[in-house]
Amino acid sequence: MKRIFTAPKIIGTLLLVINIYWLYLFADLYYLYHFTNARFPYMIPDYVLFIHMAISIIGIYLGTKVFLKKLPPFRWAAIDILLIVMGLVLENIIMN
């Protein structure tokens, strides 16, 4: 019997969901900063938002490749998580 849920499909879907949410989060934050009258006590600089959005676009690309079984899932999932962590560390270094 053919298995519907394989490791590449599950991990690829998980990578896609995480990175699409990551992209939405920072794109929405950029929108709120520039196109609403909301006031924020603390604002992340635009270039940090763009770095996070670029990392999430790379993650979406990796997630689709893993889902289509063109890349090994566990190695690229670790690389994607490492990219996200590097983005957070970079944000903390820049902001402090």
C-alpha cells in the first residue's frame, strides 16, 4: 500500500506553514508601520523587516523543494531553522 504521508511531505508542509506565517508576520508589521496611523513605542527598522522577509521567502522555496522530494528533508529543515534563528540573533544584535 502506498503511503500518503511521507517524511518529505510532512516536513515540507511544516516548513511552508512556518515560513508563510513568518512572511505574513513581518509584511503585516511593515504595513502597520507605514500605512496606518498606529503609534508604536518600539519599531523594528525596515531593513531588519526585509531581512526577515527574505529569509522567509528562502524558507518557502526550500519547503516546496522538500515537499516535492527534490531535497533531503531533515537537513534542509535544520538549515531553515538555522536561518530563522540567525535572523532573530541578527535582529537582537542590531537592535541592542
